[in-house]
Amino acid sequence: MSELSLTTASGDLLRYRQLLLSLTWRDIRIRYKQSALGIGWAILLPLSMMLIFTFVFTRAIDASKVMDVAMPYALYAYLGLVPWTFFSQALGSAVNSLVANRNLVTKVYFPREVFPLACIGSSFVDFCVATSVLVVLIGYYHVRGIYAFTPHATLLFLPIVMLVQVTMMIGIGLILSMANLFYRDVRQLFTVTIQLLMFVSGVVVPLPQDGSLLARVVGLNPIVPVIGAYRDCVIHGRLPEVGGFVYACVFAAFVLLFGWICFRKAAYRFAECI
Amino acid sequence: MNSDSVVQFDRVWKQFTIGETHDSIASLLASSVARIFHPNKKVQSKRKTFWALQDASFAIPRGEALGIIGPNGSGKSTALKILAGILRPNRGHVRVVGRLAALIEVGAGFHGDLTGKENIFLNGAILGMSRAEIRKKLDEIIAFAGIERFIDMPVKRYSSGMYARLGFSIAAHVDPDVLLVDEVLSVGDAVFRLRCIERMKELIEQGVTLVFVTHNLDQMQSICKNAIVLDGGQAVFSGSARDAVGEYLQAMSRSYTNHTTDVSQQKTLENAPVKLLGLHFLNERGEKLVWCRADQPVRVRLRLECSARIDQAVVELNMRANLSNNLVSINSGRSCIPIQLERGTQTVILHIASLPVCGGQYFWNARVWNQNTGATELDTSFRYPLVIDDAGQATGLLCIDHRWLNQKPNDSQTVEGLEVRHLVDDLEHREEVHAS
């Protein structure tokens, strides 16, 4: 069937890129409308999370013995939290994106992919804003002489890391939004899962490296190499470990392809099943 | 099928599921267990289905307008949604050439928190316009909607009329090759509705192909040259708009035949002393009617059952078009006809010489009250339909008795024509006198 082919689908999407931009812009606009802090929340959310975890792991309990992060913990946490907030926030809104736009899904035709894509797009803007704080944070540590920062050439590798993350997110977002349209349970399950996932993705706590069964299971999580890659490129000045990163790339490509094909196959039923 | 057609709808079937389309975990488990144990037995689905469209076909050449009319649930909106690509047919083929814009619900993509202007950009993009295009037409869109003063206000504070006007205005400026419009002109005031119709005619002149779904037969006839009638998911008629209206009215009357006088439809007052056993429309020969000609006499027969005698009763009949405002209210009190209702069953008949209204479906109700006490004894809802056919003589509300006279210059043969001219002369003369 020609409607199912992904080349037609990408042609469709290309024609509707204007709409994708408009919806992305709408999502950003609405999120910060009637809010005094506005886009400031994009900084405040990961920042406050970082402060909470820094307090918990350095003041409330001294975990420095078990957690060897080789940099100030606040920096470690923030470098994990920024990509993680992007990941969880984008998917959190993508999961409900089709259902929330029921009016459009049942009344107007355009490629339905734009809904989860717009969620990822608007969260990406937040991600970029939150990144600016990172510069301030690194500068602070550098000036205070706590942690000397030297910019590495590996910073140039960051766009590839982001690309892998976004690819992965698009695939997952397509699957989640579609699944939630048919079964609203998905949204509830997602809320629980994303909480758990945060602690096994190396966001605020380093993962066990002792070769135990737990460590091996957790190591299968494809998000781990992506989060780690940000720290590798920004702080350590080294490229991410090849095996893990290639695994994440392959996973991202697979989930995008699988998600998109499923989405396309089910799209014609959206309007009647929503 | 004509290959020049811009829109082709070829033998389309569409099935829907009634009720829940999702299985709960419990029923999912049960059915999968059943499938494991009886792999060959087809598990019977509890879901009920119905066909919203059955083998419906039509085609529209470039630059023409096609009206789709039919009773509720006949598949009109389904057909439009299939054309728009929102739904996929189970069988059959649909082809639309060129850029398509569907106005299935006015302002479907509006977001309450965004201002009017922001919504124009968003909705324009939803309807397939580029940003540059929208910017170019922005002033025109705002002016057409007539909301210049409120354009920077969030649309959540708009009145429903403003909301609808803005929604239509955006869609009217999309410049599509094919425009689908579904029953959206019922909004806004009369002036705006007229402007919408003008705009649609303009678009047709510019070569836009239009598919117009509506219940408003006048609007449909004024815009579309051709129309199809859908009934029960089938295209029962295809032809000129005027013939389609006649066919539609008859289809309507057929579908109402079975429950015209259903007693359960009456709005019962608590312990009402008068019960309406039946309300029938009859012709002069006393045969029951469900549709009649506008220029022919009709009798309305009420069969009443009274639990007590009412010395001076007033019987009233009201007629409405489209369940909106009353068109006419006739009661025996105004006519100073005393009606005495005895205990038991009896019949009251209203004779109407003609019903000079435009073709369409009209709804009736009956009321009875006691003139001495003022107490309402019976008050039914407007559930008694009568289809009136005016043979396409007029559009609007009234079908006044009329004829045309055409007098050529220096032709004094037509006596009636002369009279008209004399009258005009006379009027002009009188105005001159006033002026001087």
C-alpha cells in the first residue's frame, strides 16, 4: 500500500513542516502563558531538581564514598538532569498529544505525526534554554577554582549525541502517543515508568559497574550511553565509549523505524478510535 | 466515472462500531484464552457494527459545487470525513485532485489562550496555508470576520458568534482547489451568513470545487447547481439541486411515516386531564399525510382523551421550522370558537386552506388550556413533523402566492401590467406633490 510507505510519509511531513512549527510554537506559547516566570521555568525545573539531589546526596547523606563522579556533584547532576528533563518532559506530553488534540484528529486531516513531534520540538526549546545555565554553572566552578574547565574538541560531537537522543525520542513518542489513543492506561504506566527509569539511567546516580546481574540488566538501558555521552563530551573531553554508543544509535534507529511504521499503519483508525 | 472530475467518490463503503471499541484487560484475556483452546473457532465479537455508507458514489467536475443533503445519520459527515482523509473507507476509492481544505468544524484548531491573531496563524497552518500566505491575507481575514477591535484578545473571551466568524473567515481565505464545508453556516447572524454564501459563490467563480453538506435547503440551492441525497448511507438521488430537494423531502416523509403519531412522544403534564392520543395531518379526503403541497388544504386532526369535562377549552396548534422559533400559532381562543371537551375520547379538527411556507420540514405541537381557570391541560413537545413541498417556488421563509408580469415598452396589451404602471405613476405623482 502506497499510503504506508515512509517516503510518502516524509513527503507529507515536509509539506506540513509549517504546521509542525506552528504547533511547536503553540505548545511553547501555551505552556508559559499566564505564568509570571514564563520561559524561566525551563531553567528553574532542572535547576531545582539539581539542588534537591545535590542536597540529598551531599548534605543529607554523604554518598561521596559510593558515588565517585569525578566532578562536583551539582555539575554531574545538572549534566544528567538537562537531557533527562528534555526526555521525560517531551515524552510526558507526547504520550497524551493525540488524545489532547482530539478535536483536530477528528476534524482536520494532516499527518498525525506532527502532534508528538511538536511536543518534542517545544521541549527542545526548553532544553536549549536550560543548557545556558550549564555554561553559568561551569563558569562558576572554574572561577572559584573548584573545578578547572577546559573546552574540548569533543564538544563538536554534541550535536550527534542530541540527534541520537531526539531520534530515540521520536520513535518512543510515536509509539506512546498511538498506544495511549487506544488504551489510556499507557499514560498512567508511563508516569510510573519514567520515575523508575530516572534512577536506572545514570541521571543523578552513577550505575553499578561491578558486573553483577543487576548491573548487566541496567546496562541494557539504551538511554544510559546517551546521558553518559553528554558528560564525556562536555567535561571529560573524550568521545563516548564506542560499544555503548553504537548500541544506543542502533536502538534509536530501530525504535524510530518500528514506531513510525506502526504509527502509519494505525493512523487511519485514529479518528474513529480516539 | 468521469475522468475530468476533481473529486471522485467511487462505490464507498464505511463501517462503524457501535459502543466501546476497546477491550478491557478482562475481555482481552478471556478472548485470548479462548483462542488458545479453540484455535479454529472464530471468537464471536460482541461488538455491533453498522454501515454508515453503503456503495455511495459521486463525482464533481472542476469548479462545480455539489450539495449533499439527507436526514440525520444518513452518512453526510462520514462522506466528507472520508473525502478529507480523516477516515478511511472499508471499500471503494476516493480521489481528490489538488489542495483540499475541509471546514468540518469552525475553529476546530483554536486554542482559547491564544489571541485572535495568533489563532489565525495556527489555524491557517492547520488548514495548509504557509506563514507568508497568512501574513498577506491577515487584514482581509480580520476584516471579513469583522473583529478588528478584538484581534489581540484571547479567543476564550470571544462570544460564540465572533469565534465562529473568525473560524469561517480563515477557511474562506485558504484558496484551496477543493473546499469541503459541513453545516457550519448555522452560526453567526443573518448578515454574516449572507456574506459567507457570497464568499462561497465567489470561490466557485474562481474555479474552486465545493462540497457542501447542509440541512439548510435554501442555502444549498443558492450555492449548488447539483446535489445528491443520502439516505441510510446510500446515494438515493443525484441530479439538479432543485430535484434533489424534492427527493429529499419525500425521503424525509417516508422515514417519518412510522412514528408520526407516537403517543409516547408527548410531553405529559402530571395528572393532565387531557391526553393527546394522536395528531394526524389529513388531506381533503381524510387520508393521512406526512407531506403536503404548500398550496393545498390540510387538516390537522387531534384525538383527545379527557378525564373531566371542560366547558370552555382553548386548543392551540403551533408550527416551527427546524425547531427554532414559532412560525405560526393558531388557537381557538383567538378565533373566538368555543370548544367544549366532554369526558372521554373526542376529535378536534383544524382546517387549513394552504400553508404558504417554503419547502422543508416543519414541526407541530398541540396545547389545550381551560379558559375559565387558565390551567394548562395539555402541552406536547414539537414532535409532530410535516414535510411541506413548495415545488421550489421560493427560498426563505414564506412562499407567497405570486406571479410575474413582464411588460414590454409601449405595449398596452397587458391590462394587469398597466395597472401596475398606473399605480407606480400614481405613487410618484403623490411624492412629487409632497415634495412641493
